[in-house]
Amino acid sequence: MRLAALVAGFSMLALSAFAADAAKYAKDGFFVHIHDGRLWVLKDGDPDIELVSKNKEPKEVTTRIAAGPDGMTIKSNKGEVIDAYMAK
């Protein structure tokens, strides 16, 4: 029982850390999510947000290695979304 509580507590702490990291990259009009050290960026309201927030990839993916903030790999479902995010 204690082990389960410890694991649950650690999981919540880890999720909180990822959310805080993603918040660091937030920009108006964009959904941001970090998974496996990569920054996902989608336009607010995009239907693919549901997939990405569950760490699943949409059908189409554009990846730019080390092109994001802090040298992160940045991913999106459209290259123009990455361009707009980086320009903001």
C-alpha cells in the first residue's frame, strides 16, 4: 500500500514538472507539450491536441531537430505552425 502511494506521488510530481516545463514555452494561440524532451506545438483548438496530450503522434508530423527554444527538437502537425510559433 505504501509503495503504491509512493509511486502515485512520484507520478504526480513528474507530471507537475513536465507541465511546469511546458508552461515555460507557452505562447498565446498555441498549445505546447513536452514529451521525450521534444517540444510539441499546435495551434489552439487543433483536433490533434487530444492525441499529443496523450503522447501519441498525429498522422502528419513535422520535426525540426534542435530548432526550438533552448535547442530543443520541435514537432508539430504542420511546418507553418512551427514557423508561426517561433516567429512569435
